Amino acid sequence: MDLKIKKKYRFRLKEGLSLEGRVMEKTKYNDNNSIIIKLNNGYNIAINKEDIEEIKEIVEKIKKEEQIDEKDNKVEYINELKSKVLILSTGGTIASKVEYETGAVVAASSPEEIIENFPFWYKLKNKLIYETILNEMSENFIPQDWEFIAKKTLEKYEKHKNNLRGIIITHGTDTMHYTSSALSFIIPYKINIPVVLVGSQRSSDRPSSDAITNLMAAIEFINSYSGKGVFVCMHSSISDDEFDIHSGTRVRKMHSSRRDAFKSINALPFAKILFDMNKKEFNVKILNRNNIPLNNKYDDISIKFSNDVVLVKYFPGMSREYLERVCENKKAVVLEGTGLGHVNIKELLEPIKKLTSEGKLVFMTTQTIYGGVHEYVYKNLRLLKDAGVVFLKDMISEVAYVKLCLALENFGKKEEIVEYVLKNVVGEISEDNIIYH
Amino acid sequence: MDLKIKKKYRFRLKEGLSLEGRVMEKTKYNDNNSIIIKLNNGYNIAINKEDIEEIKEIVEKIKKEEQIDEKDNKVEYINELKSKVLILSTGGTIASKVEYETGAVVAASSPEEIIENFPFWYKLKNKLIYETILNEMSENFIPQDWEFIAKKTLEKYEKHKNNLRGIIITHGTDTMHYTSSALSFIIPYKINIPVVLVGSQRSSDRPSSDAITNLMAAIEFINSYSGKGVFVCMHSSISDDEFDIHSGTRVRKMHSSRRDAFKSINALPFAKILFDMNKKEFNVKILNRNNIPLNNKYDDISIKFSNDVVLVKYFPGMSREYLERVCENKKAVVLEGTGLGHVNIKELLEPIKKLTSEGKLVFMTTQTIYGGVHEYVYKNLRLLKDAGVVFLKDMISEVAYVKLCLALENFGKKEEIVEYVLKNVVGEISEDNIIYH
């Protein structure tokens, strides 16, 4: 059967599975033995021709306008904004589209192209301000981009602060938790309104995109929360009716492709947003108020992140030479150990002692992701502590890395750096006086 | 109040919390302002003296024998073994005890000391064989220890194979998923009975230890499953009544301290074991039969793991020089990228091209833990693919690292290594012919 590009077909596969989707252009990446189709849920899939048992063309009855209506069914229930919201775009999937020629996702070329995909814009447009500050996929961000985003956020806040209720930063999801963490240690000292990072796992021109609903949820949160802080707003389930507001230092991308990829780690989400199907309304429930800056001492922290920190995940074959090499010319290392903060002490205790005796800073987090590290429970941990390793409690590795980049540029003495990193500044460390073994 | 070591007290803290526990010896690690107590649930905690509002001594009525009875309430319901089970001990918390002087956990000195802690031993002892092959905490294991454990397992199997139903390997939890993965690629080709790795998060001399119940669940699994394969058996909830049998290549330690720390990643657990409180019996339910070796081609794989592989977690500040340095003198690198398998291409695309052009192998997994990588979805991914990066689908980073260590020692040509690593050998890669975008 001769398949037409962009037409819809139903494919019955030999193993019994049936699939319905739109045929995509052949690319240089798929060979002649496979077809790429876009499923109704927005996924692209490749199917092998030899697995196909039967193909039927689908005559499409639904018009394009109706499709847009469908993706927009919750927009009419969004609440009128109490005051203005500033949306700053930095790029990422949320500001990108599918390139029909290759099937790949690329950056969108203009703000108009993006806004067009967000139907709520037309309802709220007199209250929404949209500015592009950067146009980059977040995997390419480096610590200097965190500086840039922080400075631009403060600059745009100054420009628009009259009657401003909150700021949304749209961002690629890959390193969004690194950026949210970087902003968390700076922004709440300077701005008294919430700053919410929002991404999407599917580009906003797809009917299945989570971009619209994530943005709507972030707007509803800003509308009902009058405190400060840096947050991440994303789907908390694969349905379109549940969203989590994560504290900026307690969140991590935990799945490469699902809509509910972001999870709060070692803490409750800051808030939950539910769309009530019966009442046709959004509900915001605050669960956790932990990320309010605790320490006024850091009011004048300067927006500068060091490139002299490395984040090193331990693995069983790690040799003494390897550890020495990764720390060469660097001032500090975050070691992502096993369990409660272990590395192979037979191989690495001596080089760690050497590093700390040379004045380098060695910190420990855990590669289990959940839970914390501890220097007391096992003898091997005590040996590491005695060698000068600083155990970072239940701080996430990525947050530890970001915080250390900031600390190196802000504090001169080793003791000051360690004091800052170990202090719970914005809720990134659990505040128990109880140490669990 | 003058507190006596090893005596039990109830502490009421200023913030309202009450705690009951046994006072531990002061160590050089806790200062004069805090007290370490062992709670009834086996946790050690440190409390600040200034937080204590009131202290009451508890007169202990329960005798030691009664305490042992209490921790043993499910033992009478364990089923009689159909045939023998061989338990090989390699060390770890499951074979360790609390040192009363310091409160730290140390390796136990003799097998008798360990067996004493497992009450089911007396019911099943004519069917259980116990041998110590190693006595090491698993954080110190290197790839050569995987070789040693694999060879010893085969050797002990030969010695005891008459009427043998399964093998249990007790192991420290920190790197248990690395070892289970290493054994998975070797053992099922040589042994037709199940091999189950079992650890514990609390040492077996504590009343709260999960060692006993994890071992009982592993024995019940072996008793009811007559296939082959390498598995991990651990608690699947914080209660004592639910256990997961994980496929050896689909499991990861996902919490540093909880009993239910081990989770199956990108797959269902192989089986679930439930203890039915009403019927007083164990139930084994097989959920997933995916880890049967698919490929007889690898029957004669040799038990040798290379030290020329590195596992490198990407972070935003990673420089060109850093990547070059970590790959120095190495043959292959597993890059743990962001999302679907990204790194900063502005900085790293050129050095990656250089590495692959020098004949080095560059593989990509994801630091999101859940989900897989993909070379098609984004333009940046395609650039990496074109630079020679091999994307490892939904294989876990740790498994990719272990498999590659094995592949380097077994295959000479680059193409053969890549073919092996990309092939689903024992269920470590999802077998869909559908590629999700």
C-alpha cells in the first residue's frame, strides 16, 4: 500500500497490536524498512514494515479548529488574574516545534509562534507580559547561563514590577532543576513574588503537549500564592488534571520522557494543583512551606557561579588515578557515593586525604537519589569523615553542585564555604535535629 | 540526670516529640552536647541535650528470650524446603553487627555469629548449607570481586549441586545491583537454578533488622520457582509483609536508608512475595518473565571484567578538557546524559568526535534513572549520534557500565562490542519494536 505523508492510517501489527497515526516524512535516520508515524497522543513511533499485518486509511472528519478546541477544553475555567504575570522565555521544548521534514523537535523562531499555541493567552492577554530572554535547549546551559537568567529576571522584574504578581520562566526540562536550584539561592532575597519555572515534555504545537496545562497551573498557583520563592511547575501524573509545585532545590527530572517526569526528592511538593472535573475549577493546596529563605545573612550574595567544581559519580572500578585526574585544577568535588555516602576506601581513602591536605574541598552526596548521607553509621564512613570529607546530609547531588559553584565565588575561606554549603538556606536540607541511622 | 549506658529511657523533647530508646556509649564523634540513643525500631539517633524537656527511666520487663520470639513471629509459617538451598556469604550489613563501644556497624567475625541471628535456621537447617566466600562491605567491591563471586558461585554449585534448588548470595546493599548485573550476564548460562542476592538495610542483630525476613522471602521464592536467572530479593514496603524479586539487571538501590530501598527500573519486578496475615502463609506471584537468557551465542562468555571503562555523569559545567581527561588511557565511556541522552553539544560535540575518531567507544544513558535515551527525537541528539555516540535505549547506567566491562574482555572488534552491548541479553533492554518519542 502506498502511504501518503500526513495522512492518518490504522496499522494492525502481526503480534495483535493496533496503532492509529499520521505518517511522517521519511528522514535520513529511518531506513526503508520502517515508517515513522505520529500517534494521536502526540508520540512519534517507528514501526518495522515487516511487522505490519494490515493497513487501513482513516477518513478524517474532525476539522483543525475542532482539534484546537479539544486541546483547549480547560482554558475557559482559568481564573481571571488578580494582577500581572511576567513570562520570560529561555527556550526548550516548551518554546519549540516539530520540524515536519525530519520529525525532529527544533527551537521555535518567534515568540508569536509560541504564543499562538497557548489558547489562554487570548483570555488573559491584558494581564500577561511575554519576553524572550534566551533561546536555547537547556542541555546546553552552563553555570554562566544561570547567572544570565538570574540577572535578566531581576532586570525584567525592575522593568515590569508595577502591579506584578509573579514571574514564570519557561525552560527546557533537561537541566531545569539545576537552574531552579541556582535561582533559589539568589532570587528570593531580591524579589518578594513567586518565580515559577515551567517546561514541557512535548512541544507546544502537538495536541498532546503538556505546555499549555503546565503554564495554566503555574498561573493559577501565582494567582493564589502571595509569598516568595523559586518553584518548578509540572504535571504530577500522566493525566492533565494534576500538577506539582516543587521547591526549586528539592526537585529532579526523574524520567526521560513521561509528562510527570519531575519529582520532589526527600520532601513533599510545595503545593499541589488539581483541576476539579465536576466543579470545573482549579484548586491550589499548599503542602510544604519549607523553602522560605531562613538566613538574612545571605541577602547580598553575588550572582556568580564557579567553574572550579566537579560532580563525580562513584563507580566500582574508580581508581586512585581517576579521582586525582578529575580533581586536577579544580577547587572542589561533589562525590556521589553509594548508600549513606561510601566509596571504595581501600583505593580512594589515601587520594582523598591527599586532596583535602592540599586544601581541596571534598563533599559527599548519594547516588541512590532518595535519602541522605551520614558520617556516623558505618566505620568506613567515619574513616572518610576523618579524611576531611564533608557529608551533605539529604541535599540532592545536583543542588550540592550548584550551591558549591555559588559558594566558591562568594566566600574566600574554606570554613565559610563549608558553613554555607552545610546550612539550610532555602529548604534544601532537612531541618531535623534528629540524625537517622 | 545521670544516664546509664545500655539502659532505656523516655525523652520528651521541647517541641513536643517523645522518644524511647537505649542510651549508647559516647563516641569520639558525638560531642558533649548530644546523646546517642538506639530507638526500639533499631535506629540510632542523636539528640541535642538542650532540646530535652524531661527524661524518665524505663524499667524493662521483657526478657531477652521474649525479644527474640517477637522478631521471629513469621518463622513458624515458612514452608518446608523441597530440596537444598546454598547460602553464600560475601559480607555487608546482613553479615554484620553493631559494635556497642562506638555504635557503628562492623563486619561479623564468624558464620556462627550470623546464623545465630536467623531463627528459621533451626527449622530448615537440614536443608540449608552456609558458606562464607568473602567478608567485605560492598562499597569496597571492584570489578575483580564480581569475577571472584561468579567463580566461587560456580565452584560451590559444583560441590553442592546434588539435590540443590537454588543459591542465595548475601551481599552488602550499596553495590548489590552492580554485582547482580555482573552475575546476570554469566550465571544463567552455567546454572539452571535461581541465584538470589539478598542484603539488609539494618544489621541482623537488631530487632528491626530486615535480614531475616528478606532471607525467608528469598527461600520461599526459590522453593516455588524452578527456573533459572539472577535476582535481588528485598523488602518492597516498610512493613515486613511485602517483598520484591527484582531481575538482576533491572534493579537499583533508590534510597540510602529505607528498608524498601531497591526498586525495579523500567520494568516490573520479576515476582512479588506477600505474607498473608490471615492465612499465615507466603505467596509468590511471578509478574515478569523477561530475564531468561535470549541468546545461546553467549554460552561461553568468559568471567573477566575490564578496568578500562568509566561511568561519567554529565553536569552543566563539564568542560572539553574534563571529558578528555576522564577518558585518558580508557577504552570506553558510559556518559550519563540529561533527559533523552543530551550533553552540552557546544562544548562537548568536538571532543566526542575526537574520542570516537581515536577508536574509543562512547555510550549514552540517562541521569533521570527512569526512562530511556533516544537518538532521533531532538536535533542535538542526532548530532551526537552522527559523532559516533551509541545510545543504550532503556538500559540503566550501572548495568551499561558492568556490561561494557564484560564486553571489552570478551570481544575484540569495536562492532562486536557494540553489537553485544545493544543486544537484549537477559532482559536488561526493553524488547519493543516501537520507539517512543
